[in-house]
Amino acid sequence: MCKESTVIITNSSIAHIEEAQSFYDSIIKSKNFASIFITDNGRHNVRAFSLSKILNTVNIFKLLDAKRRIKKDNVTKVIITAPIPLLIFLVPYLKYKSIKVFYTLHEPPIKTRRGFYYMANNIFHFLFLKFVDVVFFYSEYTKKTFLNSQYNFSGKVFVLPLYKFRKKLNRISNFSNRNTISFVGNMGSNKDIGYVLRIAKKIPELSFVIAGNGDISQYKEEIESLKNLELVNRHLSNEEYYSHIDNSLFVLLPYSSASQSGVMLDVMCRGAIPVATNTGAFKECIQHGVNGFIFNYETYCDDFTSLYQSIKTSDIKTISDNSLVYYNDHFSFVVFHDKFSYFYESV
């Protein structure tokens, strides 16, 4: 008979693959068995909506493959890293077989949010969470929001550090080569790149970069008028993504909401300086003037411009060093493994 095992179920978006790998590495380090099961064809576009995506994410053959994997490997625990519609049809089977279901909830169900994506997400969670034993959150803010959301969840809830298995840096080797201020990542509706444009206008002597995928049509003329701004409007490879961060003194995070921020952690783990808004989970990690900066959303542009015009290079270097140290102390694999394995073994 096979030993007990864990299956980590994910879609193929980069963030969720990274997350699945983190769980896998921790389970293997504990000398247990685990495998990763991807529920689509390897081309998952975050928040895109089309017939091909629907067919890709609700694939009955993948459902049957997952069920066979669970039965064959004598699985006793399943970790699910994303709201995958296909799994609505799998979790009743898991419950019937007394298999423990762990789920990472990145954005808690908020009934007041508008739009098809959030409506579908809320419906999914209303049905799905009835079969979940443990929910993992990546910030105290998200956990608190969930517990106040009027969803009747009877399982356990834990908070984990959002570890992304980056190569650990003990020091920053290229600080003197950093010469840009950037916005990097997906341009979601909660991220106002208009703020970046306003700051670029206020500091014309500096180079700015906006790099990531999203609709910039409303800003097209304004972007074209800025001679100090480079735009890279497409999905970025990992190499491109990190090269922009590595070239940045500051990375702007003008978010109106943030359940957690993988970009913020990617910035910190390279020793760049995050400049965030005073919202959501940012204030759990950023100490203003110590390892980054955090400003009110309404005065973000003016506050950062004033800061940049008065800050000393030596202070920037110190905060950059602190940013890296904070990441290594709070989000390293050792920290993630210790917390995850404790929660995982206790259920």
C-alpha cells in the first residue's frame, strides 16, 4: 500500500504555480509525499474572459484525471491554490472520502464588490467553502475581512507568509546602477497608473517605467506626451519583470485596495523600495521611512514628490537595505516552512 500523500491543485498562472511550488517544497522538506496537479492546459490568463478560457477551466477530463491521481496516490490531504470552477464537482468526493481540504484565499468574498468577476467569485466561494476544512490567508487584513464578511465558515483559519521561493540576497550589489522609478505588474482596476503619470510630470528629470499587462487606452495620449516615461504594455517574462525591479530605486504601488501584494514582496526581496498606499495589508509590512514608504491614497502623488525632492541618497540606500532584510527575516523559506508545517500537521 502507498504511503499517505498530498496533492496540490492549481491553475497555471505564474503566481499560483509559485504558490503550489512553495507548498510542495515544504512538504518534501518534511519528508512527506506530494505532487502538483494543474487543472488547465498551461495557458491561464488571469481575469481574462472568453469561451476558450471557460472550456479550459471547466474540463471534465481534467476532473477525472485529478480523481484518479487522488485515488492512486492514497491522498489524505489536498491543497487548492485558486478559485477553480472545476473543483465544485470534486470537493464533494473529497468530503465523502474524508480527505482534508486546504484552500488559500487571496481575496475574501466581499458581497459589495461589483462586476462579473467578483460576482462569479462570490458565488463560487459560497458553494465551495462548505467543503473546505482549512483556509490559509496571506495577511491578517484578509483574514479579518473574511471573518467579518458574514460567510458562515466552520473550519480553521491560519495566516501564512507569502513566500515566493526567490533566491535569497544577503546584500544589494547594484544599488548605484538603479536609476528609475517604476510601476511593475498587472494593471488591475485597483491600481491607478494615472498616479504614476502625475508623478512623472512632477519630476521630469527622472526616468519612469510602467511595465505590465493591462488596458492603458484612457492614458494613451498622456503617456505619449511624457518624454521621461517608458511603457512596456504586455505580459512580462520573469526575467523582464525582475530586471525592471532591479533597475528601480522606488517601485510605486498606488493601490486603492490590497488583500496582499506579491509585487511588494518581489520588490523587497530585491532590495528595491516599495512606495505604497495606506490601505489593506501594506501597513502590516511597511514601516514608513524604515523599509519603505506608505502614503494616504488621496495625497499619494504630492507626498511622494515632496519626499523624493528632499531625501538623501544615503537614506535611500539604508531603506533599500532594510527592505531586503525585512523580506529575508519575515518571508524566507525557513519562516514559511516553520509556519506552514506546524498548521498542516496539526489538522
